[in-house]
Amino acid sequence: MTVRNGTNGAYLAQYHIIDDLDTSATVDRSDVGCDSAGNVCVAWNGKPTTATDLGTNNTQAFGQDQVMARVLHFDGTTITPVTHTFFPFLNSDSDTNNIVGYQTTNPNVDMTTR
């Protein structure tokens, strides 16, 4: 994520959002939402390599892409992570040969200060 000045386009800061995931994890379609307090939520569609990347059961395998998200804070000069990467919800992966029939993709994020 790169932050630029909206008036003159000057570079302000950047942060590698998925720095807490395995480098071989896939990332696709993303969206960003922000509020007036400098909080930013980035969500993306992708597949983590193992569940340990996200602090869940390390025997879980991911048959489908998942929607993942991370919340950060921008104070005007520095971007600081507020959360680790997390699943806002989980696509059914319990049996990759018999997917339950729902899949979430292409996240869309909106934020308020509440």
C-alpha cells in the first residue's frame, strides 16, 4: 500500500500488507476502505499457503481462495498494522471434493469511525 498526498501526488509512506503471510501465498482482487481517523482496512482474495499463516488450525488446507483482510493506521507519516491478517469469513473448505456451494470473492470494504 502506498500513500500519496491527494493535492500534489507526493509520496508519503508505504507498507507491505501481506508481510505476515508466507511469500508464496497468492493474492488477487483487493479493495481498501478508510475512515477519517486514519484507519485503513485492506481486503483481498487469495489463498494462504497454510492456516498457520493466519493463526488457525495448522492442519487445515485451503481448497478455495479466501477473503483475507488487515487493518492498519496511518498517522500522517507512518503506516502501522493494527491487526494481523485475518479471515472476515471463511469459504467452505472442509472437503475440497464436496464444496458446500458458496464462495466469496472480490471483497468490497467500507469503513466508518464507529
